[in-house]
Amino acid sequence: MKKTLLVSSLSAAILMGTISAYADTTNPFTDITGSYAKDAIIQLQKEGILTGIDAEHFDPQGTLTRAQFVTILVKALGLPIDQHALSTFTDVDDWAIPYIEAAKKAGIIDGLGGGLFGPNANITREQTAVVMVKALISQGVIKDEDAKTTFTDADSISDWALKYVALAQQHGLLSGNPDGSFNPQGEATREQAAVMGANLIKTVEEITDGQVTTPTPTSTPPVTPAPTTTPAPVGGGGGGGGGFTADTTAPTAPTNVIASNVTQTGITLTWTASTDSVGVTGYDVYQGTTKLGSVNALSYEVTGLTANTSYSFTVKAKDLAGNVSVSSTAVAVTTAAVTPPVITNPQDFIQVQDFGYWADATPTSGAYNVGFKLDLTKLPYENIKKIEVALVDAGGTVLGKRTATGTQITKLAEDDALYGNDLNGELSAAFTKRDAGTNDYWTSIAYDFTTPSKAIITITDNNDSIYTVENSNLSSSSGEIANPQEYVQAQDFGYFIDATPESAGYNVGFKLDVSKLAYSNIRKIEVALVDASNAVLATRTATGAQITKLMTDDITYGGLDGQLSAAFIKRAAGDTNEWWTSSAYDFATPAKTVITITDSTNRIYKVENSNLSSSSGEVANPQSYIQTQDFGYWADQEAFNVGFKFDVSKISYDNIRKIEVSLVDANNNVLATRTATGSQIVNLKDQDAQYSGAIDGELSSAFTKRTVSGVNQWWSSSVFDFTTPAKAVIKITDSTNRIFKVENNTLVGTPVVASPPVNTINHVATDASTPIFAASGGYFLAMQFQVSSNLDLTNSNVQFTSYYEYTTVGSEVYAVKDSSNNVFTRTKEWGFVKYVQNGELKSQPNSLVTGTDYVFVTSDNTTARLASLEQLPVGTEYDVRVVYVITNTDGVATTSYSPWVHFTR
């Protein structure tokens, strides 16, 4: 049983983990209650094979270092130890030297190479299996033979350890995890060693007693995920019969190198750890190619740098064998600049002046001009190191900047002396749309002409003191150029009847001089229709891709000649297409059009065209919209009726502005009109629906004899003396001023004409200024006339009736009424017909005879009788005429009118 005792001694040594003076075989440890190895730990503790790390604790999750494991192995094997041995490894000292040298001398270990052993690195599960199996083989307990493992992660077992792990599994030294894995690179714990020790004792006893049976698996730990960083193997493969060989693999390069806490003289570098097959021992930090120092942490403080200077840093990892990784990705850092002193009262040295838009800065660009004035008694040019003028948006972003230094400042001073009345300190910087560039005065960054919120003037003197003033009072951001006609020419402006099948349009044509105003330099094109009071009726605007589309069409149809047009149709709401964004438009007639073009530097080119060629037009095919119907005389109504029908699918009542029906004689003289607009058209629509049962567009207009014009809910009618017409003309105007005009020349039926009256009146003169018509007060009116045939006023059947009518400018014709609101009518009985004899007015005769001048007069007291005229405001212009109604002996009445006479109240 010598071999059994040797193995038991070996197991005990392994399980102790450290050379401890504590051993308690009676009391269990307080920290193994939840351990899966509890039974194995208690068993081996009772047999005196293992001890804890102190009297009460076993530390089941504790690990073993390489030096500890080799020391235990040497003691278990009973190898000879030289307490005065010198270390052949540069990284081993103190108590472990005799044990490590004994193992090396016995050929069990070789070290890591480069004179290193790595005594403080932890041992892994596969390394423990290798060393235990090799120790048993060296003692003759088991044979050195091939074996296969059934662990599910066998592919992750190192090649040099695979056979030994398989033999350990085969002899029951280990059984792996419940999920069938082994976790070869996981660090071996003390509780795992206890289980392996118990299995080892059982296996050795069975082998030495000649019992070859399958070992009973001990309780195994729950699945423990493998570490994210693979532990460095502490053993090499295949050499020297020992468990450790030379390490020649360099660590991986550090990643995620970051610079932080950047100051004027230093920074903090941090990075993500490298990985290594054995273990990373530290990191070297480089500035460029110069090594700054080494650390075994993941950060490094760099000091001694220069302010406002750029540097590049890299990091390399190194391991126990002295292998060094490749450099990390370089991180570039610029140290903080030295903050110059800021003058707290800069306004005492610099005064802001104008800050506004300058439309005519160059022939091709507007500019934002920033003016300021230096107090040269306090801040002379020779004491200035730098002048910087910046345009800034509302968020503080610099849009444009112009800087002067050195000879540029000298040049600014020379110009100040030349143009500023002997150095008065007044300067300005103009910002045009530009790429970056330099001239004699300024160095400028690129500027896309975004509108600024403010200008900042910053001056640095020779002592690096900074004077900063701001100007937020931008006076304007665009402006009209003085000569827009050199860039844009107005062309046609007229009514376009066939703009669409449903609407006419107003077309506005214009032409750009593309050699001076290229499409690529245009920010916006706006065409507006404006009324006489300059109120905008409608707009069409193009920007961005719409301007590009207009240019494409110009190339297609005009060879890029700059000719464009915008057609305005009636729109209930605004809309957008490829070419234009359009506002709503009710088709009110414009007085002029305004074309406004804004370029990329906000220069405005504005031209107008007030020459509207037309505002309406007749469609070419009105019969497609309106059909004439009956046109005839209604005897029972004593009226001429005009019927027609329009196609409501093409012209809706809602889209009609005016319906006008006219009676016309053979010479095309208009005899009478009836017109419907606004609410009258709505009433006609309702009447159409009422009589037709549906809206079918059938309408008619009846013309009766009218001595005065009139208005009702359907029509506004003119005077009509009932002369027989030759034709009827129907004319409909829609809301876009399209005119649909049709005629009907087929009159059916005519009225019966009575015999001409015996007596008519010929108006020979009207004179209200001759002495015989003078009056001392009130109104005195007289109309001179003759009769065409004799009239016996004593005949009871003969009647002579007359009254006055008047009209003011633009009003209808009204009968003159008296103060009782009755029409001031006079008959023959009143004796108002006079005649002139020897320059005097004579009383009304019994007969009116041809060839005699008669006068119809009022009395000299007419204020009450002519109350309608009395009520007119003073200064009113009006016209008056006399209406004569003569009834002859046959009872036939004839109405005649005197000419109108003009008066001013």
C-alpha cells in the first residue's frame, strides 16, 4: 500500500492550497454549508488529509497559484530540496525557490521562457489535471496511454492537455459539470480540488487492489459560465515531461484608448485590458515613439506637456514571458490653450457701428457689412496682433469669419489713413457668399450666406489681451438692387382664356438674363398679382427643386434663354406642384403683376408690369356650353321671351359671375337688357330646381315695356320702349371672366301695332336760363316743345298729362314727387301749358297747334311740389326731363320725353 499512502499524501497537499499550521479534524468549516463538495471536504478533513485556511474557514472558492501548486507537488512526491539553491528564474524569490528548483531539476516544469516562471499566476483546471496525471504516471500508478474525453467542450481543451484530461476522466479523477462541459481554462478552486482528491484516493485504492471498476461520480458544481477573458494557460504542451513550457505568444493590443481630463500640461489615458495566454503583467505608454513609462493598471497620467500642442499616444501590453503586443490605435490629443486675459470694458476701446445688408456689394453678390471703430489712442494699430470679425447664428455657430493679422492689419491702417480723415479707426468687413480665401486685407473662411443673428468683433493685442464686442442689431437681411431691369425683363401680361378646360388664367411672362442671374444662384422666384390698392390677390413661388425644374423646362423648350411664365387660375386653396407653390385665388381682376427674384445672397430683383392686355375673353365654342331655345312674343303677357339652356356639367351656377340677356335691333343697337349677378343667380338656380324638378340649366327672361329701369330678385332690367327686336343675345360670364356668348335670330311672333297717335311732340329746345324762365325763388322749370298735329284741349276725350323725372350720376331714373310723396303730375286742367307771345308767357290756350312753341312750366312756388329735388344735398349734380302723355280723340295714348337738362343743387 505504499503507493496508496503516497497518493493520499499528494491529495492532502493539493487540497491544503497553502502551507498552513491550522488543522481541525473535529469541527467542520463554517463556510462550506452550501458547497457541492461539502461531503468530500468533511471526509478528507476527518482523515487529516486537508486543512482550512484558518481554524474555521476552508475558502472553497479560493484558487491556487503556480508557486503554491509546485511546492505542494514537490512535497507530495518527496523530491529532494536544496534550501540554499539559487533561482534560475528572474521572477522567483523568497520561500518558493527550493521547491520550484526541485521541480525543474526533476523535469516536471520548464518555465515560461525568457527566464520567467510566473509564480503568482493561478493554475487552471486543465493544468491541474495534467500535473496530477503526470505525477501518477511517474509513480507507476497509471499508464501513459492514449485516451478520449467525452466532455462537450473538448475542442477548447489545449492540445498539450487533451490526453491528460481524458486519462483523468477515464480514471475518475474528475467528472466535469452537469451540462457535460469541463471548462478547461477556468481557474481551479479549492472545493474542486477536494472532489478530485476524493476521487483520486478512491481510484488509486481500486487500482492498487486490482479492482478495475467505473468510479462513482461525486457531486459536481452547478454550471459556471466561462470567464469572458480566457485565462492564460500555465502549462505547455508535450515537452520535458513537465506541466509548464515556454510562452512565446504576445498579448493582444490594448483597445479603446481614450484621452480625458485634458489640461494645458497633462492628460489622463485609459484603455481596455489586453488578453494573454499566461497573463498580462503591465503596459508601456508611448508619446509618439518615445516611451513615457510603464504601469500595471489600465490608466496613465501624462504630465509635462505644452499648452495648445498636438500629441499622439499609444499603449502596448506585456506578459510574464516578456512578450510585447503591437501598439494600440493612436489617440490624438491637443492640450488646452492658455486662456488669454479678457478685457472687461471692451466698449472703451471698440465701438460697434453699422451692421446690415448691402445689396450692391459686388456685381454678383450682396453682402453683410459689419462696421466698427477703434479708439486708436487706447488701441493703436501697431499694438494689435489680430482682428477677427465673425457672423454668428442664434445658436452660437460661426457662419462666416474674416481675420486680419500682420501685413493685413498694416494694409487696413493704410486704408484708414487714406479714406478715414487721417486714421480715425473706422473699419468694416463685408461678408459675401464665398469659398475660403485670402487677400491683402482679410483671410476669410467659406460662407454660404446664411442669415446671421449677430456680428462679433474680437481684437487681440500684442499682450494677448482680448477685446470682444457684439452687434445684434442687424438692420436688414435683404435688399432691392437699383437696376433690376438689367437682370429681369417683364414680358406679356394678359388674359389667357384656355388656361385649363375649366378655367381661364392670367399669364405673366418674364425673362432672366442668365448670364447675370444664373438659375443656380437663385433662391426664390415669386410672381404676384396685385390690385389697384397694392393688395396681393395671388402668388406663385418657386424654390429649391422647383427652380431646377423651371430651368430644365427652359433648356427643353427655350435652349436656356431665361424665358419663364406663371399662369394664375382660380384656386379655392393653395397647392404645390413640380414648378410652383400657389396661393388661393378668387380670380379678382389684377391691376398689375410683380415679379420678385431673390438670389443666394438675398439680393432682390423686382420688376412690375401694369399693362394688362385684357381681363376677359369669349370662348371659341360657346354652343358647347349654351343652347338657345324659344325666342318669341307672348301676347297675353305683352312680352318678348328669351329662353336658353346651359350645360350645368360644364358651367355650374356656382361658377357664374353674370348672366346678361339683350334684345338687339337690326343695326345691333341694344334695345333692352336683363342682367343677373350674385344673389340673383342663386335665386335663378333655386327657380330652376323648383320648376324642373332638378337643376338642368333651363332659364328664360321676359322683356316687358318699361319706362324706368328696375331690379327684382332675379333680374336687373333696363328701360324698354317695346321696339321689336331683331335678335336676342345671351352672354354668360364665369368666375374666371370667360364669356360664353350665343345669339338667337329667330323671333317667333310680333305684337300688333296700333294706329299711330294723332298727336306727338317734337322737342325743339330746352332753355332754363332765358329771362322768361327766371324765378325769384324755389325751383322754376320749363320745357319748350311743339306738337306734330293740332290738339283740341276742350275735347273731353283729349288729355294732356305731364310729369318730371330725374336722375343723379350713376343712379336709376325716378319720378319727381311732392312733399306728400305723390308723383307731381299735371293735366290740362291745371293750365301748365303756356305759349310765348311778344316775349311774354301767355296762359294755356284751348288748342295746341303745330308750328307754335309751347312751354310746360311749374309755378313759382315749387318747393313742396318738387320735394324730391329739394331733398338732394347741396352740390349734387342731377338731370331732369319732362314726360308727356297725350291721349287723342280715339283714346290712343302717346308718351314722349324731353331731353335731359343738367343742374347742380
